[in-house]
Amino acid sequence: MKKPDPDAFSRALVGVSAGMVMMAVAEALAALLRFRVGPLGAVAELIRDLAPSDAVKGFISLVGAWDKPLLIAAVVLGALAVSASAGFLRWGALVLVGLGGVGSWAVLAEAGRAGESGTAPLASLVPPVVASAVGVACFQLLREARADAVDRAGRRRFLRIAALVGLGAGAAALGGRWWGRARRSVEEVRARLRLDVSAGRVPAGAELDVEGLGPWRVPGDRFYRIDTAFSVPLIDPDDWELRIHGMVDRTLTLSFEDLLARERTEAWATLACVSNEVGGNLIGNAWWSGTRVADLLAEAGVDPDADAVLQTSSDGWTCGTPIEALTDERDALVAYAMNGEPLPIEHGFPVRMIVPGLYGYVSATKWVVDLEVTRFADIEAYWTRRGWSERGPIKTQSRVLVPSSRDTPGAGEVVIAGDAWAQRTGIDGVEIQVDGGDWLRCDLAQVPNRDTWVQWSRAVHLAAGDHVVVVRATDRTGQTQTSTRVGVVPDGATGWDEARFTVRSREA
Ligand SMILES: Nc1nc2c(c(=O)[nH]1)N[C@H]1C(S)=C(S)[C@@H](COP(=O)(O)O)O[C@H]1N2
Ligand SMILES: [Mo]
């Protein structure tokens, strides 16, 4: 057998050390920012999503609950093997930059799955990008030290630097563990919580069998996420309290247990963001379980002169909600479960507000801790201070989701499908217009109530070539969506969504 080549060993050492630093720094930063997953976990999730679903099922049936740790271990080993190769290449630093690129792609895909907008994807890039820079710097340092290692002293210096870099990687990894502990412990508390709620199965007939549409009920980890929290609040339910005060007869202070002990109400509701552009995806539908706000306010005894509730989250975000929306017959909830499970941390664990019919920025406080009964004239909230409207009822909207601009259906019968919503009122009808022709009525799926989105579809005959489909919805008061295009500021977008796609010819 050949003796190991010391030259190859030191080259591999340069690459592997830099790769270790990179991974440790990336994970530590993600833990510091309290992200749900770091870049390594995001790569594992990306592999799971890109792999054929049969392969994923086979793998899970083979290894059971070990799927995630095994996949992450494979990602780490793979990344170390690739970093080792960097030590042998003239432009090895580029290999590390490439690894950082894969990590960036994965975290963006993760952010995209959650439908984040604006700043969040940029924040998610901080760990992979900073880690790449640190990794490349270590790589160059080690590579130069190795090139200078022509004598005994030089070799010693090289080994000393390699050891220091290794120590740095270890320290970053430990730091990451330490910073991650608060998130892990709340994650564990959440996993152990057994709430007496129902699972919220999708009602029969609500989900159309059209590929590219849905799901009608959006799982928590795919639900759009919007908040100003740079690092997500971590709250142990045992430490949580809700104070209801202000213009009331008696201040109410509720623990998590107090809340669970109250009568439980469960409802389907579609939550939408005021920043959702026409055709946008800042909207989701879920099964919420909680206590009716109306009952709690009645318990506190509301002063008849009050017209608003100022809601505050544990991180100081605020919104003002009309008191009638919290006290009328709708199921405005102090919610503790989403789709039959404790709220995901990103969606407000342990408790958030859900008010059907109002945009999130005036109603849906996550990590809620304070409800002050007050008057609109006396308050300013986070977004109203920044030029958004005081009132934010959700506007009637509809979207074409199928075909998407990437689809190229074959000529002949083509299924057009999408969804529409008019919370509080309900959708009466949806029509599409193909290539400027007549408006065609679409088939509507069933809905359990008027506060959820409804799926629709319609098959049309289309020849090969480019097409444009416009959609509009009419609510149950007979109001048809306005075609006037307005932007999202100050109280939500209006206008008709349209889809442009190409139909290919069937022959040849
Ligand atoms: N604490 C807190 N709650 C918040 C926000 C926020 O920034 N902080 N954003 C609101 C906005 S603008 C929306 S659209 C919804 C989004 O809820 P989701 O992230 O669960 O989809 O949360 C609302 N609740
Ligand atoms: Mo929002």
C-alpha cells in the first residue's frame, strides 16, 4: 500500500478547515438570528423537495425518524468532501464561494416556501453570505501559510494556523449551540404541548383536483409569513400572560392555562396581508382554535365609548382593531392552534389574534400579550404611524393560478383555475375572460363559511399560441371586483389578475 502523501494531506487540510469554519459560522449566525433552520438544514430540505417523492418515501420508510439527522450528516460530509477538493485547485476559493451559493439558494428556497416578502429573504442570506466570506478568508490564510511551509518552522506555523482555524470553527459551532438553546427549548415545549383541539380536516368539496392549485388548507410551514421581528420572539407558554385593560370595568390577566380553560371555538379563516399585490401570494387559509375575543371583552366589561382595541405583541409591535370586529358575531379569536397544532413559532406561538375579514396589519397580532380597550382618536399603531390606513377590511380579490406562466398546456381543452376571496361577505361567482372575449362563468368549489377563499375552475378550448386570461369575482352582495388598479398603500390593492401563457400545438 502507498503511504499517505503528506502533501495531499496538507492540501486537503486547508480545504476541510475552511469548510468547517464556513459551516460553523453559518449555523451560528442562523442560531443567533433565531432562524427555524440554518443553511445546512435548508440544503437538506431543498434536497428533500427536489428528490423524486418515491425516493423520499422510500428513504423515510427505511430510516424512520432518522431521516433529517441522516440527511444533514450527509450534507455536512458532502460539503467537507467538496471543501477538501478546494485545497487542490488553483481557484479553490471559488469552490467555497460555490458552496456558499448552494447555501444561499437553499435559504432563499426555504424563505420562498414560507412566502416571505420584502426584508426576510435578505435576512436569511446573512448566514451563508457572511460565512462564505469568513471561509474564503481562512482558506487564503491557510493556503499562504502552507505555501510558506518550506522548512520546519514554516510547517509548524502552518499547523499552528490550521489548529487555530479548527478551534475557531469549534468555537463558532459551540456558540451556535449556545445561541440556539432558547429556540430549542421553546421548540421542545411546543412539541410536548397537547392541546385539546380538533385537527381541522379539509371539508369535502373545498379542494379541487387541479394540479398547481392549492392546497386549500395551507400547512404552517408553507403559510406566508410577515412580521417586523428581525429575530423571532421565543415565549414559553408558562411565562405568557395576556392583559386586557383600558376602558373596561375590570382588568383581566390571563395565563396560558386560563385561556385553555375557557370555552374553545374553532373556525376556518383566510388571512391576507394588505401588502398582497393583485395576484400575489401573501394569503393563506387555516383552521384556527382559540377563545372568542368577544367573550373575554364581555368578561372585562367594555366602556360603551370605546371604539378600538390596541393590540401589542411581546416585541412591541402594535395594531388598532375596531371593537365591533372583535365583538360582533364573527369568530375573532385569541388563537393558540393552527391546523390542529400549537401555533408555529413564526406564526405567533403561543398565542396570536385572528380576526376574519381584516388584513393582518390591523388585526392578527402574533405573540400577543396586551389588549387595551381604547379609542382610535387616542392611539397610533405600528403601520398607521407609517402612512397605512387606520381601517383595513380585506378587499374582494381573485387570482389565476393555473396555468402559470411556466406551464405550456397542449392545444385543445385547457383547465383554467384559481381562487377568490371576499371575507365576511363570501364569493358568489367568478368569471374569466379569455383573449378579450366574453366573460365565462366558472365552477366554484364548496366552502365551509364566507371567511375562507374559494377555489374555482373552468375548462376552455384553446388553440396553439399565446393567451391571456383575466379573472374577476363577485361577492354575495352582488358587488363585482373593480378593474381599477390601485397599489397596496394605504389599504390594499385592487384590480383584476391576469395570466399569460403559451399553448403548444399537439402535433409533432
Ligand atoms: N407581532 C407581530 N404580529 C404581526 C405582525 C408583526 O409584524 N408583528 N404583522 C402582521 C401582518 S402585517 C400580517 S399580514 C400577519 C401575518 O401573519 P402570518 O405571518 O402568520 O401569516 O401578521 C400580523 N401580525
Ligand atoms: Mo400584512
